[in-house]
Amino acid sequence: MLILNILSILLVAVILIVIISVLININRKLDKKIQLEKSRIEFYQKQIKKIRSSSSPQNSIKQLNDLAREFFKEKLSLKYSKTYIELAEIFKKKRKNNEENFCNSMNEIMYSKTIITMKRINELIDMFAEIVEEYNTFKN
């Protein structure tokens, strides 16, 4: 009887050790994913600051376009970049108004013949910065 009790306790201890080690491994994987996501958000925030410091409207809009396309491709897990019209439709279905408005505005800026002012570019940069911040689940 004593041996049976000892074996039962050992079995429970082994099971607990296995469960704890599995949980530790899961926690490590989650930590790595969190660190990766934090670094991606920081990357986008740094790039937005660089775009803000540019004095050339054409260069700013090109940089913003490249960054926004990369961001949406990553966040939506797309295999290729979609047009802003396609992205706007996706965001409309998801009821993400800020993203939809940004995509419609970028489409207008990229393909219209109007002169792009730094004021308008700064508005677009602000819109994009707000979108990135919405995806930042690690706010303090």
C-alpha cells in the first residue's frame, strides 16, 4: 500500500513537471512573438518620424506609400500588396473607418493630378500614425 501511494505521488509529480515545462515553452514562444511585434511597431513608428522630417513632398508621399503598403500587407497577412481601392474595400467590410479613409485618401493623392502640399501629406502621416498606434497592443 505504501509503495502504491509513493508511486501515485511520483506519477503526479512527473505529470506536474511535464505540464510546467510545456507551459514554460509556450510562455517563451509567446514572449518571442510579443518582442517581434513590439519591434515591428517600433520600426513603423521610427519610419513615420523619418517621413515627417522629410522636406520634399514627393519623397514624403513615396516613403509613406511604401511604408503603408508594407504595413497593411503585414497586418492583413497578404501574399502581395493590394491597391488602395482593394484595401479600402477590405477595411469597409471590417468597419475600420480610419483605415478605409486613409486608403481612399492615398489613392486620391497617388493617382490624381493635384499638387500635393506638405500640409496634406502631414495629415496623411497623422492618419497613418494613428492607424499604427491602433495596432499597437503594447501601449503603456
